[in-house]
Amino acid sequence: KIPKLIHMTSKSKCLTDNFLKNTENWYSSGDYSLVLHDDDAVNRLFFDRNWPEFPFLKEVLSCIQTSAGKTDLWRYLALWEYGGIYTDIDNRPGVVWRNNNNQKKKKGQQFVNHHPLIPRIILM
């Protein structure tokens, strides 16, 4: 069963009004917990523990050139560890997720923790 846990990332916990509204909409959309991971939390997940399931994680991280690439890798690592739903902070809940410009978006993943597909995604 997928945990009722929503993960989002942001550079910091200081949010624009639109992003704050999105997080409030997600939080009030059901019986879910919402976790906003800032850059410090992202780095803690990468570096403050050993990852025997992903022995080359730190070497891979040193090759990633963009913060978007790092966040992509982090997303799957967080879903591996905790399970739940990941959505971008500019998505808002609904039948079809939309961003702040009302454009349809498909960015969001959901997994039980330790789902066997996640290591394959990380190794890609």
C-alpha cells in the first residue's frame, strides 16, 4: 500500500504565495502528510547515511551538473526510503494535475517504499 505521504522539494522553506497555496491545497486534499524538503534536507538524505543498496550513489552525484538532475535522483531515493507520492511544488491537486499557469502536468510519481522498480530507475 502506498503511504499517504506527499513529498515536495524547494530550494528553501521560504515559499512564494503560489507555491504556499499549492502546498496548502495538497495538505487539505485528503488524509495525507506533506513533507517539504529543502536543499538541506535533500543533502542530508544523500550524504548523512550509507546506502548499501546504491553503492555508487556518491560517485554518481559528483557527475551531476544541475540541481534539476540532483533533484531527479533525490526524488527516487526519497520514494525508495519512505514511499508515498512525489509531486513538483508547482503542481496542484485535482483529477488532472495542473501547474500555476493551468497547464496540464504529468510530473508526479507514487511508490511503496523499497519498490523493486526504483533501483532500476536510479541505475539508469
